[in-house]
Amino acid sequence: MNFPERFSNLPAHAWPRLRALLDAHEGGGPLIQMTIGEPKHAFPAWVTDVNVQNAAGFNSYPPNDGSPELRGAIAGWIDRRYGVPVDADTQVMALNGTREGLYNAVIALCPERKNGKKPAILMPNPFYQVYMIAAISGACDPVMVNATAATGHLPDFQAVDAETLDRTVAVYICSPANPQGSVATRAYWEALIQLGELHDFVIFADECYSEVYRDAAPVGALQVAHEMGADLNRVVIFHSLSKRSNLPGLRSGFCASGAQSMSEIKQLRNYAGAPLPLPLQAAAAAVWSDEAHVIESRAMYAEKFEIADRIFGNVAGYMSPEAGFFLWLPVEDDEAAAVKLWRETGVKVLPGGYLAQDVPGVENPGKKYIRAALVAPKEETERGLMAIRDCLYPV
């Protein structure tokens, strides 16, 4: 059989690579898992009750765009959080996890050609892997824009050459950033939106970590576009209950934009979507309407950030993250550091190079880092961080 080369020739995904790297070695202590960003804080106990109360919904096909109650709860949250009034019927769509939306947005919104050329989609490097696969699936060139210490760990899209920008149809940007925890400022969003207007591309703003922050709540892309009076169709935001509410298994997210962009996204989903079952939509609506559990969870992350700062504060190159729940720790060799850590301590982390790619003329910007997730309970997280410091950064 013949298979499409654009998928057959993909680089190996991070998790199979990690298993191949570490499984050949015995761990040097009790396993402390700090690789995957799967929140372990308790989700609201009443979520189960809402599911049970709405169990009859399993007997019905769920509405494709999300129930009116869920879309209304999401629209209400966007207005409370960002001060942006959106129409629940035309500007919001529920997702079966944000990965679905981030992937399908390219197919729904990106043209097959631009200025007579193959289109390009810009994305940060390191990046969430779905960005690259979405670009490839949409017959676009994925263009990696390095996000390093020199650029404040956010991609400098302003530095991209004009020829590439003229064929750019979309830009992916994650803020707060995975893995570095950097936050796009209002000025950053303004400049990116202006660049999009100048070169006519859409901005896919992955804001899944927006509610895990330390001090001030991160400004949002749709918020800035609204304040600027920009066309909201140029910005699509993506959010999830996975990180905000510690519910990765609920698979509840949403995207929101201007009505025209959302109409195109909804049209694709009519054919290719997998809507969330109604009982889960009812639970999601209740969760989007509650902030008490979010505040409680955020306080627990703040404690773990303080622990990390205390443990790594004297480590050269340590960056205390503004938001998110990862540490992006400097090392000489990411794979060697991950193997050493596993063999000597039993702590598993992710080599940073697995989240990034080589850019012509520039080494993979992740190879000098490891990513450690702060998702476990405080005591386990502290043990893991102490083990990392003692193993990789001895005094």
C-alpha cells in the first residue's frame, strides 16, 4: 500500500522517544513522574453529581456546537475573565478537548494558496506537537520561530522575513507558554495582531494555561483585539478545563472568535466533529461557572512555584516561570540529563529537544533544557525537585 508521505515521514513523537530513551535503564529510586502535564489536584467533587443528575443525556445525540447551557456558561466566563462580550450562538463552540480545535482550525480557516504560493503557518519552537501536524495536514509549510532566552522565551514573529510573512496564513502562539511559562504582554499581542492585519493571517491563540498564574492574570488575545477594535475574526482563542479545573479526562474545551470565522469552524465540525456527551456538557457548564475551585488550585501551584524558586534560585540560568506549571531547566545535554536523573534518582523528566526541532542554521533550542511538570501533590513535587537539584546541579 501507498501511504501519504507527509505523515509517514513525521519525526517520532515525544512519548515514544522518551520510552525508548529511559526504558533501557533501571530507575534509581521510587518513581516520581514529572514528564507529562496531567494535573493531579482534585477536581470539584460535585462534578460527579452533575454527571449523574444528567445521565439521561447519554440516550441522546449531543448538539454539535455544544448545548445552549454550555455555550452560555463559556460566553459568560469570557466576559467575566476578559471583558469581551461574545454571542453564545455565533461566536463560541464547545470542543472535545482543545487539541481537536487547534488541529481542525487550519483545515477550516487556512486557504490552499496565498499570493500564488504554498502557504506557511508560523509557530513557536519549542511547540505543542499538534501545531506542526495541523499545518502539514492543511498542506502548509510549518515554520518554526525559535523562542529562547534572547526573545524572552516567546517567538519573535516580527523578525520573520517579509517573503515568508506574505505567504503566512496563520500563526500559532501559546501564552502562557508551554514549556517556558512566559506570558505574552498586551504590547506583544497588539504587535502580533497588527502584523496579522498587515500580512493578512489569522492568529490561533492557545491559552490553555491562562488560569495557572502567579500574580496578575495573563491578558488574552481576544481581549486585546477587542480593546484595539480589531476584527475578531482574525483571532481564535482556545481554552480548556484540563488545566484550569484539573479535568483532563473530561475533554471539555472551547474556541471563540468572530462570527464569520466561527461559522467556518462549525461547518467543518458538522462533518468531522466528535461532540462531548450531554452529561459531560452539563458538568462542563457548571465548572465554567465556578471560580472557587480555580482559585484554590492556583494557590497550590503558587506554593510549588515558591518551592521551586527556593530550590533552584541559585542555579545559573534558572528561570522562575510566570505561569503554567512547568519548569524549563537548563542543562548541558537534555537526553543525558534525563537518563542520569532517572538512573540515579527515579525521577522522570522530558528532554527539551523532544518539544522542538532544528531550524536551518540554528541548533534545536530545546536541547539545552529539560521540562519538569509541577502537577503532583506538593510533597512529591518537592522531593522530585530536590532530587533534580542534587543530581544535576550539585553545589
